[in-house]
Amino acid sequence: MSPDPVRANDPAAFIALLAELRDWAGRPSLRELRQRGGTTTAPNGDVIDALPPSTVSYVLRGERLPSLPRRSFVEAYVAACLAVGGLSGEEIPPVVARWAAAWRELRGGGRRPSLPRDLPDFTGREAELRTVEAHLTGSSRIVVVDGMAGVGKTSFAVRVAHRLAPDFDDVVFLDLHGHRPDRPPREPLDALGTLLRASGLDAAKVPADADEAAVLWRSRTASGRLLVVLDDCRDAALAEPLLPSGPDSAVLVTSRRRLGLDGARSLSLGVLSAAEAAEMLARIADRKRVTAEPEVVDTLVARVGALPLALRVVGARLQHRPDWPVAAFVEQLPEGNALARLADADRSVAAAFEASYVRLPESARRTFRLLGAHPGELGLDVAAALSGRTPDAAWADLELLSDANMVQRPHPERYRVHDLLAAFARAHGGEREMRAAVGLLLSWYLHSAWRASLRLSPRRRPLELAGEAVSPFDPADRAGALAWFDLEHPNLVAAVGAAARAGLHRHAWQIAISLMPFLETRGLRADWITTHLTGLDSARAVGDRPAEALLLTALGIARRGAGRFEEAVADWEAALVIREELGDELGAGLALNNLGAGYSSLGRTGDAMDVYERSLAIWVARDDASHQGMALTNIADLHRLEGRYGECVAAAGRAAELAVECADVRAEAIARHNLGRGLAGLGRHEDALDAFDRALALLREIGERWGIAATQRFRGVSRQALGKPAEEEWEEALRLFTEIGDAQAGEVRALLGK
């Protein structure tokens, strides 16, 4: 049996046992130990042998006594000896762990009289812990951890320090009071004096000059292994003179700001994941209660934004009120307004935020307050519009706020404010400032969305837009419009509801209508229906009949696409009544065209053909080629449904010609799709594939997912009829229909035999 390290009662005995272990293994040569030991990373970052012969010889002769060798050396040496001695890969790790435990016992676990206790309910962050520990014990040696107020930087640093304490001769924790509401930030001389006294220097010998104190601190830390934790540091200038000078020492700094500390590694802590937040509540309070109501706990976590400080406040309340259900605590934290209730006798989330807020310059404070009006991620252009400042000035404020962790940077060009910080911002802004900010924000989104919608649907009827916007977004082309909509569409959907709640009803219905071409292109019917129902209510609230008809028409298109045919017909019939009451011939023609599609979907083909022909007559009388093509496309589809494939081909072909004349890519794509369907009905599958291929190219050009899916479905049918493989076409159709939520997914799945 190999020597037992527990027998060692001092460093000399431990070294003797290391030598005995080598004897037990058959006295392997120093070269063999080096080969078995592998490599490690030196403090300067170099990759070196873990067991260089000279070091092994030096250690085993006791030259380092009374100091112990590094733990990494001990672990590599023991593993190498055990391997030479014949132990298996499974047998070695527990023996190495026993030697490491004995090493820690002799080291006394590292002196840490100033280190706060490690919280037993600390949760998660394992990946971040390992990253920081690797830096502090590797080549970096200086790590700055930043994050917003309440995110748990101090408890994280304390956990790291406790885990690493055995690797160091001493651990010093120093609170620099960077954001304490009850105490001013420490000055360099005060901080240096505390560190020097902690190092054993008599208080009377601490220099009265900060520069002299810094020199003395560097001198006293030139050797040995010291871990210094500088908590709540306000800036890099304060941290710099507090860094120990020894190559084997390490420093962990926490700050609400991102510090430009030379040679340091940086890590930004975010809020916990939903699962980690729930686990933290379970550890603080009663696990049985928390796990019994998982959905309620998820809501509670969302209300506090998974912020650890807020979770501690709520967890303490849960613990002190064991008879209350978790749902009762959710009711006490109203959605969007939980901040005021996240405080107890010792902690306040709002007070923590306040300490960061008051240290900002006024321009950044104003920008921060205005950001509270925004519902999600935003770009620089939105921030500039909100603040009424130039993009450069807004960027400077956003950089300050980002460095102070008052705003987050999920992407290089995007910003967002944590929900609780947003509530704090709104509270500081006051009702008048917030109302003005909401108006500016909604006007900017409306004017930008309308301009972008015109790139997707250039022949839209003009709107007299509500409000005025400062430098609205104006995309250069269709691709730019789609990219902007893809980025901003969650904000635009939220903006419709926000406008309605604020009583800005023109903004609400106009933003909804501006969204329609994008929502149709991407097949986002749920958002389409939701926004247009809200917009319809707003149009009715202000008695705007033309707007009501416009929204009913758009809503019907969405409902028909979702298979809700009777609702779609009801929408279009109501829109037609309004258009005819208003004497709006153009609007009536559009309503008739849509109504025909609805009747067709319900199998009322005679009624459908009647309204299509009435619609076509209006467009012919107006010499409106674009809308003639639209009507002919629908007439072609109806002919196909009735089995009149020759008439379908004639109508669809003419519709395609008119679309080309009007340079309407989307209309041409739809017409050519219908042309392909008609040709396939005639058994002319090669010609059908030509039509489908042209339609597909156009649909991919404009990014219309539903059209791509439908065309691929029927391309596959024609390919199969010609004896060609169709799986690739149907797989794409199935994927897109599934993503969109279209019922045709089931039909395509059947084609694939799934």
C-alpha cells in the first residue's frame, strides 16, 4: 500500500512522505516522472513541464521547507508515482485527492480572518467560478468582475476566495465602499493603511502619504502568495496602487463599472437563469413549498427579473411566512411595478440602484430615465430619438451607462434595461417626462415602420401619420427593411399595445397597419392578429371609420391564412359595408377581392366569382393594372378549385404579365405559383415546374416564407408525377409550414409518409 499522507503532521513530514512514495513506486527516474507528469501553465503564461527534474530534486531535498510545494506540483507528482506503481486510471484520483486534502490541512486552509462568510445558499455561476479561478491561479492573476447593482458580485467574489484560499498563504478582503449609500468611497491612503495593517504592519508605521504607503505595500507583497479581494471598487485609479507586486499573488476586483485595469481579465455577471433563480429561492426558503408551485415560482422570478438581491428579499419573506402560498407573494409584486416592494429592514433594491444612479452625470441620468419608456432592446437610433440628441451624444451616454452596468449590451449595437432598473428609471422620470418620452418613442417607431413597410409594399395607400419623428429610420431597399423589421418586430408589437394603453390610438392602429407587410411576409399570424385586434379597438375608440375598414381588411387576411374562414369573411363583409358607406371605390374593390377569397375558402364558389368580377370591373374602369392583376390571380385560383385548369392558366398568365409591367415582385410570384398549379392540373408538369421555379426564385428574393413553403409543396407533387425525387422540396415545405404554424404541415407530412 502506498504511503498515507494523513500521517504528516508538519511540512517536513509531508516532504518525507513524498520521497517515500517515490520509493514505493520503485524509485522511477526523474525523467520518467517528468514524462508522466505532463505539462502545466506557469504564472507568466508559459506551458512548462509539471515535474521538471530540477524542481522534483529541489523539493524532495527539503530546500523549500518550511513552505510546502504548490498543490499542483503535489497532485502531478503523486499521480505520476501512482501510475508508475501500477494503479489504474480509476484508482489514482481518490488517492491524489487524499494527498491534496492533507496538503490543505497542513496549509491551514489559508489565513482568511478578513474574509466574509461563504453564503450556503449561493446558487449557480459554476462556469464563471471556474473561469475566474483558472485566471487567478494561472497566468492572468488579476480579474475584474463587474455587473449591475444587486447581481451578486460580492457573494460571487467571496465564494471564489473561499474556494481558492488553500492555494494562497493569506487572503485579504477589503470593502472599498464604492457605492455604499451610508459611507463615502475609501480613499487610496485609507485603503492602503487597511491592507498594510492586515499584512501585520504596526499601525504606527503606516505612512501618512499615499504614494509612500503604496511603495511599502508593494515591498511587503513582493514575495509569498497573497489573494486580495477588492470589493465594490469605484474606478481603476483606486485599484491600481492596491495591487500586490509579487508574481504569485492574485487580485479579484468587483465593481459596478467596467474598469480599464491594465493586465486584468474581465468578467461581467448577469442575472441568474430562471432555473438557478428558482433553486436559489428553494435554498433560502422552503424547498418543498417552492417546488410545489413551479409555474407560480417562474412568475415570481420573472417579476423580479432573476436579480439575486431581489430574490434574497423575496426569499427571506417566504422563509418568515411559512404558511403563505408562493402565489400570495406574487400578488404583492405587481407586474411592471415590483420595485417599491423589494425592500426589507436591511436591504433595498431601489437603494442599491440609487447609489449607482447618483454617480452618473446629468446627461446620462436623463438618457437613463428616458430609456425606462422602452419595452425591450433598442438601438442607438432609438436612444437618440428618445433623448432628442445627436447619435454621437446619445452614444456617449449609452457607453457611460453600459460601463456603469445601468444598461446591458446583449449585442454590440443593441442595448436593454433590466426590468427593475426600467421601473426605477420611470419612477425617477416623473409622469410628464415619461409621457413625453412615450410619445417620442411611439412616433419614431411609427414613422420608421411606415417607411420600411413601403419598401415591402410600395403601392400602399398613403397615410397621414400621427406625431412627428426625429430622424426616423428609412431603409434603402427591401432587404434593409426586412432586416430592420426582423430586429425591431418585438418592440413594434409591444408598441401597438403601449400606444393603446397610453390613449395614443392613432399611433396604435397605424403601427399595426405598418407592420402588416412584414408580418405577412414572415407568416407571423399570431402577432398579426393580436396587433390588428388592438389597432381595430383603437380605430373604433376614436371613431375613425376608414381606419376601421383598413384594419378589418388586414385582419381578415390574417384570419384566412390561419384557417379561420368564417371570421375572415365577417371581417371583409364589415369592411365592404364601411367602404361603400364612405363612397370609397378603391377600398370597396379591395374588400370585394378579399371577400372572394373568403367565399372561395368556404366553398361558396358562385359568390366568390361574383365578387371577383365586381372587383375586376372596378380596376378595369380605373385602368389600375396592379389591382387588375390581383383580381385575376384570385380568379385563376377559383378556376383551379373548380377544375377549370385552362381558364386558370389564362387568368394566371395575364396576372403575371400585369405584375411584370408594374414591377411587383410579390404579385408576380403569386401569379406564377397559380400558373404552375393550373399547368399541373392539365398534366403539363414540366411547364408547371418552370412556373414554380420562377415563382420560387422571386419568393426567395423577397423572403416570403409561406409562399416558399406552398410552392415547394406543389413543386414536389409535379416532380413526383415526373418520376423525380421530391423529398427535398417537401422537407423544406414541412419545416416552414411548421415554423409558421400552418395546417398544411400535416398534409406535407403525409406526403413524406411521416
